[in-house]
Amino acid sequence: MAKPDDRSDNVEKLQSSIQNTIRNFREGEDYLSEHADEISGEEKHQIEQKNEKRLDAIRGFREEVKDEAANRES
């Protein structure tokens, strides 16, 4: 038997995901600035690509939060 769809804490879970992703983004940015002279161009490129994906994820999470908030009001 399938579990019922419990969406009661989705906003909180999404907010947690947003905070974790922001933290990872900042750590990537800090690493780039602190080790700029030490890392290869390839490593820099990889970190920049990851951070672009993180920004996309944050935007997606925020859209989901809006959707969940709207569903709570319905």
C-alpha cells in the first residue's frame, strides 16, 4: 500500500536545501578567491560550473517554495 502524500513539511525541506546550496556556493567562491594562484584553470572552471548549477538549483527551489506556499493557501 502506498503512503499518503504528506506535503506538510515540504517548504521547510526546501528552505533547508536552499540554505545548504547557498553555503556550498559560498564555499566554492571562497575557495576560488583564497586559492586563485594555486589552482589550475581546469579546477577553476569546474568550480565555476558547479556554482552555476547551484544558482540554477536555488532558483528552482525558490519556485517550488512559491508553489508549495500557494498550495497551502488553497
